[in-house]
Amino acid sequence: MSRIQPCSWRKVQALVFGAFFYFILAASISDFQLVNTSLKPEDLRMIEWVNSNLEENKTFLLSTGREFSMSDPMQEWFPALTKQHSVTTLQGLEWTLNELFFLWYEELVAFQHCADVNCVTGWSGKNKINYDYLLVTIPTRDDESDLADSLRSLAISAKASPSYTVVYESENVLIFEFHR
């Protein structure tokens, strides 16, 4: 029977410590991602309002300021929890759009950068999209990113436009009805 050499024992200890550290780090990152891909209580209140006040099967544009909508909880959960159609939700389209998937993804990224209703009108016209409602999330005050600025600007532009009427307003989201 051979004995483990001291040098080998140190390697085993280092390997065990490294694996332990890696798993702790991976679990922390996963937990952080889960927290940031969950709906917040204020989002759930808005969804409850939509369910109580709007007819089903209306078409929405969701301007959330998140370029990668596959990790955006609002994009992912809004259609499922409200029985509304979201044109800007990418989940599931990877199966139906096939080779057009990435082209549509690029269009959705462009939409998230819309900073006024003229951009939304141009985007929806270019993509032949008819919609009933525009949902705009309002970023926190400490968010100084370009996308946050676009969201704030879009909210101001839609409020000032005669083509849009605010039907729901909270600290973190506005829903506008679009009048063609």
C-alpha cells in the first residue's frame, strides 16, 4: 500500500480549496442573476392592474431599457401573466423565427434605444407593427446610463404627445394607450 506524498497532499488541498471557492463564487453569481431577473412587487402591482383594467389580447411594446430581452423579467413574464401580446418579447421566437431571429433581436435592441415617440412610430412603421399600448419603465434616479436617459426621454415625449394617453402610472412604470 503506497502512502500519499506530502507534495501530492498539498495539491489535493489546493484543488479542494479552489473547487470550494469556485462553487461559492458560482452560487453567488447565480443568486445575483436570479434576483435581477425576477419581477419586483411594484411590477406585480402593475400586472394586477393590467389584468383588472384592460381587455385581453391587446398588443404591447415594452420599453424596458434592457438590450438583451432574454434576461429581462418584464419582457419574459408580462405576456404570460397578463394574457397580453408583447411584440418586444423575444422568448420563444428562437424556435419560430429561425434564421431571422438575430435580425429581429437587432430590431428589438434598436427599439430599446428609442428616446421619443417619433422613434417608436418610425420603428413600428418599419417593422409593420400595430400596437395598442406602450409600456415604459422608469429607471431609478441613480441610473445614469444612456438607456436610462432614453427611457426618461421617451416617457416625457409620450406624455406630451396627443397620440398617447397615460392609463397607468407608478414610480417605476408608465403605460400609454396609443391612439392611431
